[in-house]
Amino acid sequence: MASPATLVNPISEIPFFQSKVATFSLNSFSLSKNLPFSRNGTSYLQHRTLKNAYFQRNVVDNSSLSSETEFGQISDVPLLSCSEAIERLRTFRACYESKQQYLAMYSSIFGGITTDPAAMVIPMDDHIVHRGHGVFDTAAIMDGYLYELDQHLDRFLGSAAMAKIKLPFDRERIRRILIQTVSASKCRKGSLRYWLSAGPGDFQLSPYGCHQSSLYAIVIQDQSASNHEGIKVVTSSVQIKPPQFAVMKSVNYLPNALSKMEAEENDAYAAIWLDEEGYIAEGPNMNVAFVTKEKELLMPKFDKILSGCTAKRVLVLAESLVKEGKLRGIRLGDVTMDEGKNADEMMLIGSGVFVRAVVQWDDQVIGDGNEGPVTRSLLNLILDDMKSGPATVRVPVPY
């Protein structure tokens, strides 16, 4: 497989960057020389006041910035070089603990892969940052294989088309970049998250000034302990996104975040959305499914919600439970709240939770209040599929 440097053209060969920046290597991390933070001769500076003791002890001498003016005393805000800013970012990251470790990042802006978290940055004028004009997707990494990479990639490209984002590369090249980013990370269990953006260019509303779309990818190793215990959910009071945006996996996740926060404020794991007709829709980042009293696996239709790759795989794997007699059938359809709360089993399904039993919705206990046999069987089927499923769902990573 090609080396990271050959995955894309060097920045110096991209028309927009010709004669404007020098070719650089992220691996050296002499960032004051290597990272181009200028455009058209104008420097881009990022100022941030950090109040921890480290930064207070290391504020550079800016006496010239601290003079009296007609507006009063000017604050002592340090003017940082690129290398100083990156070093402060590195120190800032070391000041807090996280259960997630960022092992590698690809950036089409850099034209390569970095394994230094301090260099895992994107331009502030990228429209994915200040306008939310971007889409993303995720694929799980299990035992050195990417699970359902192609299924997630197809949805990713479909979301990009709906968001009117032109691809910077063709599908096969994007796929190779994603696989090689995982390879560079050495991660054998975790997740790969990737984004397509309208790209950097300016702070206008229209992406007309964006020079080209951008692709980013990060490999994440989550060190949280696996938890498959039954959980509580609540009904979300946050309005669900309209179907035009709900079926697209865009970075517009403010409603999702507010919904999740509402759940946590009520000692619940997630909040469940209802659509405009009052039917059960989905969770903030997962699908929902039920086992009815007639032993039928019932899932809301995907016409107004995100088409979950894990949920669709569960529907395929559940066919074996029908053959075994554990289920009488599988159905997609409208589900009322009353049907959901009175089901024998309820579950959340997604790449982050796999299959997770819901034992309480608002004040209503689901079933007997414990994880049901079908939920447990579907979780085991997904876990087995991730570890030993067919080549159609498992892509080996060449480390």
C-alpha cells in the first residue's frame, strides 16, 4: 500500500497553494516551520487566555501591549509564535484526563497523517467549524478489522451529496486513506471517525469562497469499560430535526446534544424523539427497536430518521432468530409510544452502543425490568459478527 505521503498531492502541488507554502512534514513536528498558517501573506493568529498556573508562569513579556490607553488598561494577552501555540496546546491536553485517546489523524489540508494529538487541528475558517457545513460517519475497529466500513462509507457519500459537498477524491481513494489512517494508528480496537467539509476559505455563509472540500479522519481508542446493563430513557422535549436533515448524518448535532443533556439531567442514558405525528423516531445517536408481545422485532421506518448501519445489520442477523423460533417475524413500521412502552423488550442500536437493553422509559418499566432474551441474543450476534463475520462486513487493516 502506498505510504501516507503518496496518498494525496503535496500541498505545494495543489493549485491554490502553489508558491504560497513550502512542502512540510508533520512527522518532524518542528511546527513553527512546518505548518503553514498564512494565506496571501496575511498571518492568522489565534489568541486564547488560559488561566491555569502553567500559562500564568509562562506568559511572554508583552509590555508593549500593556500600555494605558483612552479605553483603560490593555490586558496582558501573549502574542504567540506557531510553535509556542502548538506547545501550549500540547500542554493543555496534558492538563486533563480523557478516556478517549486520539491515535492518528488524516487531513487533506496537511496532505498526510499525524500521530501527535497537538497537530490534530483544522482551520478556523473551515465551513465545518463556523457554519456546520459538513457530514461525518464512523466505523468500529475490532481485532484489527474495520467493521462495516463500506456500508458506512456509502452512507457518508450519500450524506455528502445531500449536503452538496463535492468529493476531494473518488470513493476508492477515500477508502484507502481511511484504512491507512487506521494502519498508522496501530489501533486494533476502537473507532474511526471521518468528516467531509465544504472546506476553508472565509467566514461567509455561502461556501462559494471555499477553495476545495476537505477530508478529515481520526482514530479513537476508547478506554471506557464495556457496559451492557439495562438503561433508562426519557421522552425528549427537544424538537426532532425535520426529515430533510434527520436522514443526513451532518455535523449539525446541537439538537442531539441538547437531547442527550436532557436525558442526563433526568438520570437517564438517552432521550427518545417522537416525529411530528407522534410516532417513535430515534434516539440522539442511535436507533430504537422493540420486541412486541407477539414476539415480533419492530423498528421505526427509516424514511424520516437516520438509516442506521448497525440497525440494518441487526435486521439481517435477526433472521436467524426467526429460524430458531425466538422471533415470529421482523417488521419496519410506525410505532406509537403506547406500543413502545408496553413492549416486552426495548433496545437502543448503534455503532456506539451496539445493542443495549432499555429497562425503563420515563416512569414505565419495560417488560420485567431486565434485559430480555432477544436483546441479549442480538447483542451476541453483533459481537460475533464483528469478530468473525463475512468479508462483506469486515475489512482487514494492514498494520
